[in-house]
Amino acid sequence: MTVAMIAPQFIRRLPLLLLALALGAASFGCSNDQQLTVRGEAAVARGAEAVERFDFAQDVALQRDDLAASAEGVFGGHCILDQGALTQIDAEVSRPRATSGMTAFRVQSSRDGGGAVRAVIDGQVYDGTSDGGACTITALYAEFADGLAGVSVDCAVVDADGNAAQATADLHFAGCDTAND
């Protein structure tokens, strides 16, 4: 066989090769090339006047990469939608370069109606789960094909010292990654 004879055979099989590669990538999970954005609000009240919040009146781009070298004011985060696991939505918004106030807000919502929320304020970690009864975490929607998710939170959270706070959120993400089990 000469190179001239091999080239047409290869070209005829190229579409099948590309299809096989695409199907293989889909079965191992999918990283969304779309820009990750968030819209909505997350707030944590630690008393009548001490309220920390992320307020996104319109879509705000979230940087997915390591933010150690990012400029002040850049928001980071992730959003993962999982069709097979118990945790259906895992989403976080963070301000890693901030030195005070709320620097992270993470919510996980599961298929069974459970979930967890974590907020980091001035270095203190506040956690809450829907197991305790004073916490409602709702997946408003999870559109796997389009990488869209919405979550609602109304949850009592506590830090390691037992200090209580109230976390609320209504967040909407676009550009979420998907994980397929």
C-alpha cells in the first residue's frame, strides 16, 4: 500500500473516529467551555446589623482557575451538576483575595431534598445542613444539557465556637460543568 492509497481510507474513517472520540469524552464527564456566571444574592446575618452578602443584580463572570494571582474584586467559583450522584448541584462563589467580610458561599443540594451550606466570613466557617430541621435548601432547577442551575437557601448555620447565623440565598448559575456517573 502506498501513502496515496492510505490517505483516502483514513479520510473516509475520520468521521467515525471523531464520533468515537466525542462519545468517549461524554461518557467520562463534560467540562463546559461556556463562561461560568452567577446571578442573585447570598447573605449571612450574624445579628440584627451584621449582614454579609454577595449581591449580583446581573450575571457576573466567575473565574474557574486558581485565583491566587487574581486581582482584587475578581470572583471565583464552581458549579457542578451530577445526574448520577446523590448530590445533584454543588456550587460555590468566592472572593479569595478579600481579607474581610464574606469570602465564600457554597451550597450543595441533593436529590432527596437534603443539602448543605457553608459560608466563610472573616475567616470563620459557618456550616448548616438540612438534616437539622432549621434549614431548607432547594434545587430550583438543574438543566444538565444547558449547564443551568438555580438554588434557594434559608438555613441556620453555626461556626466552630457555636455562634449562630442565618444564611439565605437565591442563586442562578449558567455554564455549569456536568459529571456523569
